[in-house]
Amino acid sequence: MAAKSISKRTEQKKIRILVAKPGLDGHDRGALVLCRAFRDAGMEVIYSGLLPTPEQVVRMAIDEDVDVVALSLLNGAHMTAFPRVAELLKEKGAGDIIIVGGGIIPPEDRKKLEKFGITGNFGPGTSLKEIIEHIESRVRKERR
Amino acid sequence: MLETQRSYWRVRLSEIGARNKARAVDQKAMKRLKENYRKWEEQILEPWLKSSPELDKDFQTPSNIKVGRVYTPLDIENFDPVRDAGLPGSFPYTRGVYPTMYRGKPWTMRMFSGFGTPEDTNKRLKYLINHGETGLSIAFDMPTLYGYDADSERAEGEVGKCGCNISSLKDMDILLNAVPLGDVSTSMTINAPAAILTAMYAAVGERQGVPLKKLRGTVQADMLKEYIAQKEWVYPPEAHMRIIRDMMLFCTKQMPQWNYVSVSGYHIREAGADAVQELAFTLADGFAYIDLGIEAGFKVEEFAPRISFFFNCCMNFFEEIAKFRAARRIWATVLKEKYGVTNPRALLLRFHTQTSGASLTWQQPTNNVVRTAIEALAAVLGGTQSLHTNSYDEAWALPTEEAVTIALRTQQIIAEETGVADTIDPLGGSYYLEWLTNEMEERAFSYFDKIESIGGVLAAVKAGYLQREIAETAYRTQKRAEEGKDIVVGVNKHVVEEEPPISTLKIDLKAQRRQVKRLKEVRKQRDNAKVAKALQELKNAYKNPDANSMYLILKAVKAYATLGEIVNVGREVFGEWTEPSLL
């Protein structure tokens, strides 16, 4: 409920967000929960479905003109797949799209991912509120 | 046909409802109980509540079953110890599938393990055998599960991360090196490429001089739950179901001790389902495999004993135990009534249990030792045939050797120190547990009826119904935790600020490099013309719905066709599956 009031305070324009799982990973519980939570927080949600390649994720992000790409992986391949998405977005001239991550991400990997501009990198047990606030705050900064 | 099937679930549902509401035979005794209960409420409970109110207005299980203050015979007035519980090893098997249970043989301690290269996993398997493990259980990495070779572009960064990588027969040979396949039983958690891995196992067995008839083990091969929950598919459902049929036919003739389908609720639960949904969707899948077997021309009596089950065990202690008891009773009853089975061996719901991965917390990870112990105890009190206990560090990574050892020791302590295995179904007859068993059974039948009205499990999967049911429950569970309605110690209560990092198992990219190198050697050394011929024959078999593809998969495997090459033949013939929208 708190999440809703925060999103009202954000910009007029709704946040468009792509929830994506760039890899061989069927663990979609978290991604599907986030889709519902982002929707209830007033965002426009696009879900990649399962098993897209980083290339496909980037194409979707550009075609759908999203503000944010939220990446989720629980298969240990985040250090390969997440930076690849960041690099490809830059290559395609879409470096302004915000990237956040989550999954089974050890603390030492978080710092490395931040160097690619991928923030959040939330682990299990993170509250939806914390994730939504993080995204909204990054969008606010970007739109300023 | 459909009409009579639908009416079975409906009729049975109303019978169960009537039983659960029915009055007792001995009305005099019940009257005394009622009087006693009324007096207790008036004279003892109410004055107490005035000064000490309860913590909550309502108590409920995670499946939204309202839990009463205390249970008495009044809650199971019509409970019939013969009809509803029976005795161990006798219909309806509520109390256990065997007459002596753990007094005769402890459950199999089967630790699910696999990481990195086949060499890494082989070492871990031997470590576990040396520490008293009694059955093998192998985990494969994502490329293997999705049917990609280690050198595929899609495998980049994923080789060996979540399990052991197997790209060809050469890898399987190394994985099972010096493991006596004639003596151990091996469970392989593999689904879309299950037929290929079974063929590889058979080929290694033959090399060790073990006849196929003597190979014992299980492949999961439960594709229905892949579409519902775990989402590790390659082809559309019909194609996978046909390959399972071929494997069933092959195994019945050639590998009679091989359990070719392990109907799995574990992943349904981990994906977010509650205990009732796990029970209902898993058994619905089980009945769908029975239907598949009948369609393939089998007699239920003959193939049902080769179907086993795999359940989750989560934190709500009694709900989990009730789930296992209800599962046995439902399976035996439906097989007997709906499918006309008379052979008692074909009525037994035998199952493996894994403690819940989703219940493990990233925060204060050593608390997970306690969670796993409680879940393992529930599985044992629920009468499991084999058990995997999770390691405390698994919310972080694949487990270290130290963490796995504690997990195995947890089972050994339950088996050898607590005495809970000395008598069978020690909680049977508990007013609460019997009531809860009835309640879960009724709710499961209500789902069976609903699934049937959609047109069966496959139709329900294609419509996205089962997937959405699970996703909605997962979202509800998450919200309940955030609102503080469900407590997770260390996560939303008793939280500490800083966590000391634990040391976890690291899998680096070396595993991928080693696997790619070996694959190159395999491709160079094998007879490529022979491989091409085997793959072409498999393609022809796939195109002919009446052919049995399993024999040709075995031939291709033995010619060192790789996993990816074999799976690709099916990709060309059947195409790939795209899930319906779940939002």
C-alpha cells in the first residue's frame, strides 16, 4: 500500500518496465511476483517470458520503449548474462534505459554488476517495497 | 467418456463432503462429548479469554485452511479407522505403503547433488556414499536440462553452475566412474532430455557388465509439471508426452526396475503453490500419466507400480504430514475405483521428499539447519520412502561439503536418535491430523473436478490456468510476509542488521572450458557418418507417431551423438514450446 502512494508522488508518466530472464532459467516465481507487484504499484509491465537471449531482451526493451529493464536470474549465470544486456543496450544507443537486477547474487558480484550500471541486485528475502522504491528513485533521477 | 469421467470426481467429491459432515454412529458418546465441550467453553475457556485474549482472531495454514482452537472426536465424528485410515500396507494406505515401514528398512537417504564437470560430481557422489548415503541423486546444469551442449552459444556462462554438465556419453562414463551400477539405485533429475540420459545410463551399465534388467533408478521425466512449474521444456507438450510413452514402452520390456516417471509436486510448490495445490496438481498429473499409459496400450496394473512421486516438505508441520497421508489415500482410492485396479502393488503411492528450498533464508543462514530438520521430521512422520535434506547454505549457492554433511547428519539423527521411526504413523488418530487429512482430500477433489471441467491437465496447462493459480498464490504469500501476517524468522522478524558472510561453493568458468574441450575431442574421435545415420533414423522415428524413438535414441547415444544434437533432431521435427501469457 505504501508502494502505491510513493508511485503517485513520482512523475506523471507511468514507469514502463520490462521484467526479463535472460538465460536458461525456468525459475519464474520471483519474476511473476514482481510483474504483479509492479503492476499494482502503477507501472506498465512487460514480461519477456522464459528463455530469451540477452539479444532478445535488448530488442524487446527497445521495441517496447521501456524506462527500466528488471533482470532476474537464479541459475548462477548473472555475471555473464547481466553485463551482456548492459553492453548490448549501450551498443544499440539505448544506454539511458535503467537496468536493475535480482536473484541468487553473492555480495561480491553485486559490486561488479554495479560497474555495468546494474543496480539493486536484490537477493532472496528482499521486500517488494524496497525493490519498487529503488526503481522509482532511479527513474526520478533519470527524468530530472 | 468425458461425461463419466467428470461425474467420477463430482460423485467422489460429494461422498467425501458427506463423510466429513456425517454424524457418528455412537450418538450417546457424542452427546457426552458435546456436553463436555460446551461446559469447557463456558466454564474454563471463556473466563480465560476475558483476561488473556488469543494472539489472533483467526489461525490458518498456508493453504488457507482455518485452524481450530482444539480438535476433538466431534471434528471427525464419522471417522472410520478401517475405511479412512486402514493399517500400514493395506488399503487405503493412509498410514503407510508397507506393513513394517521404517522398522523393516529406513528410508533411503538420497542427497541431490551435482555441479561443475562430471569429475567434480563423481567425487561428491563418492564422498556421500562414504558418509552413509544410501542412494544416488544427480543434479544437472541448465544447458543439460534444456538440451544444449556445453559449446552451444546458449550455454555460455551456465555450464556446471546449477548441476553437473553432461554433453555426451563420454561425460556420463566419467560421472559414473567406479560407481557400482548393479548395486546402487540412481535418481536423475532430468525431464525434457530424460530419454537421452536414460539411454546414456543404460549404455554405461552395459559397459560395466550390468544387464539392463538389473539397473535400478528413476528419471523424473515428468513433463507436465515442467509446463506447470519448473519450465524446463524444449518441445510442445504432445511431443514430450509421446517421447515419454516411447520410454515407458522401452523400459517395461528392457529396464523393468527403472522408474520412468517421478510425478513431482516439489517444483509446483517451489514455484509458489500451497500444500493443497501441490497435492491436487501432482495427483492430477499422476492420473494423466495413467491415462497416457492406457492410451499406449498398457494395463494399469502392470505399469502403475513404476510410477513414483516426489513431494516437497515445507514448514507447516501438520499440513505437510496430512498432505502425505491424503496423497496415499487419494491415489489408492482413485486407482481402485476409477481405474479398476486390483493388484495391491499398483495402488501404492511411493514417494521421495525434498525439504523446501524456498523456505531457506538468505538471512541468518545457519537457522536453515533447524528449518530443514523440522521439515525432514515431517516427511518421516508422513511416511516418505526416500529423503533429501537441503543444506543451510543453499539460499546462497550450491552447498559446500561441510553443509551437505550437516544435512545428511540431520537425517541420520532423526533415524537413529529420536525413535520416531520405531512405530508406524505415530500421529495417526490425532483428531487434528485426521481432520486435516480429510480437509485436504476434499479440497484436492475440488481441484480435480475443476481441472476436468477445463478439459484435463494438458488443456489447463495450455490455458495457463494451473500456472496462474500458482503465480497468484506466490504473490499472495509474498504480500502476507510483507504485511507481517506470515513470519519468517530473520527476514521479517528477529532481523539483525549485518550478516557475516558464509563461505560458499564457487563454480568458475574452468568447468565450461574443460567441458568444451572434451566435447571437441568426442566430435573428433567418433565415427561421424555413423552419428549422422543414427540421427537421421531418429528423425524418421519422430516423424512416425507409431514408431518407438527410444531404441534410436540409445543407438545415437552409443555412437556418441551429443545431447544437443539429439535434442535438435526433435527441435526440427516438433518445434519449440512458447508459454501462454501468465500476467
